[in-house]
Amino acid sequence: MIESVAIVGAGLIGRAWAMIFARAGWDVRLFDPAAGVAEAAIPLCAEGLRTLAAHDLCADPAAAAGRIGAAGTLAAALDGVAFVQENGPERLEVKRSLFADLDAAAPRDAVIASSSSAIRCSLFTEDLPGRARCLIGHPVNPPHLIPLVEISGAPWTAPDALDRARQVYEQIGQVPITVLKEIEGFILNRLQGALLAEAFRLASEGYVTPQDLDKTVADGLGLRWSFMGPFETIELNAPGGIADYCARYTGFYKSLAADPAPPSVYEAPATEAILANWRSPTDLPARMNRRDSRLAALRAHKASRKD
């Protein structure tokens, strides 16, 4: 039996989810409240699937594209689906209104997941009759090339809904992780935020140029992090593993943690100092395409080297 998914919101993230589910064999119902947006998204999804196929990341792009259809109404999109992936604007009032509509119209056994990148599930599901089946399924942009998905429930989210979401994301080729307790920013953004804050401080205070800081990550930390995380990294950096690493080096890290970068690093004059030295090329679309191409190549390489 072919399962169906409703993708609500047909912007960049929604289109990526449509490609992911369709590539995995799901019937995709794409809906967007703005007139014509869902219909216009279908050829863009088809093009994206062909690009994935060029990197051996989609076996049959034409068949996958044929599984994506535009729904004229939210009710039509939700009819009979097993899973809902919401991709609306990142505004709390919008999430509350949209989830009320989704909970009222989706099949009672369907899991309803939000792609929210920062808003906790408990903030917009508390008053819903079906709140136990609502959760966060936060992807990383671009989701069709970066497979991580953060699953985060509210205190009232049912364990079987969390388990079902994890099974679905694994089945469609993503890499889900479970946030065990609700926390602002989930996991990835908290890690990214810690690194960004220190990057902003180091560059804005003149310790390093923004360009050289990027090289530090891309050609230093990022090479290891592309196939193992921080705990495995430190385990392999000391003869006795993690405990040995902590005994050897955490005195240094404690001194750094005692003086964290302040929130002001994201404001002027710090941001002005970084922008004055960044000198970014103007061809953003071309650079985004290059990013996606390199990510696709890296994803294909990692898929071919599974341990």
C-alpha cells in the first residue's frame, strides 16, 4: 500500500520535503494557501529530482515527480493521509491557527509534524483536541541534501507519535534524532548558535578575518564533523578516550566557557565590522547552486561509504 503525505506550504522547505517523500515512494499532496504556488512548485520539484538523480541520489526522478500533485484545498490535501508536514511561516500566531485547522481536518491517526526551526511544539498545540499526535520535525536547509531531522514533542505528545515520526523519517531516507526534553532552539541551532556567537566575536574584535574564520571550519573542524560528531572527535583525540580527553584538556575549555560571547555580537558595531571585511560576491544564486552541488556530492559519497 502506498502511503500519502500532505505537505502544507510549498516554499523552499515544502518543495524539499515533497521531493524527499516522493523519492521514497510516497504519494505527495502539496498545498499552499497562496493561489498558484503549489502548482508552480511541481516543475521545480521535478527539476530538483533530476538534479538528485545526476548525483545518484534518486533512482527514478520521473516516477518520483509523478507522485507529486497539487491539492486545491487543505481538506483535499489532508484526505486520507498518514502524515502531515507543515511548513508555514515561522510566526507563533500562524502556527496556532494552522495547527488548529490541521488537527480538525487530518485523519485521526495521522501524525502532524511542523518544520518549525525555533518555536517549541507546546506553544501552539496545548489547546488542540489531538495535541498528542503533534510534534516538531525540524529539517536542515536544504532538507533533500542534508538528512538530519530533529523530532521534538510537547510534554503531551504521545510516545507512539514520536516513534511513528522517527520510523517515517528513517523510511524516507532522512536521519532523525529525538530531542528528549523540549528546549529553545532544539539541538542543532543551539550548537550552531554557540559556534556563530564565538565566530562573530572573533571576527568583529579583529582576531581573524571572516574569510579565514570560514576556512577554519570548512578546512578544519568541518572535515571531521562531516562524518563524526564532537563526542567521537574527542574520544579519538586522546589515548584513553573521552575520560582521558576531559582530564587533559577541559581546564582550558572551562576558562573559555567562563567568558562566553555576549548577545551584542549579533548587533552593530560588531556586525558592521564583519560586513566591512566580508566583501561578499553578489552572485548569491550561483553560489547557492554550487553549495547544493557540493552537498549532493558529499551526500552521495557518505551514502557510498556506510560503515
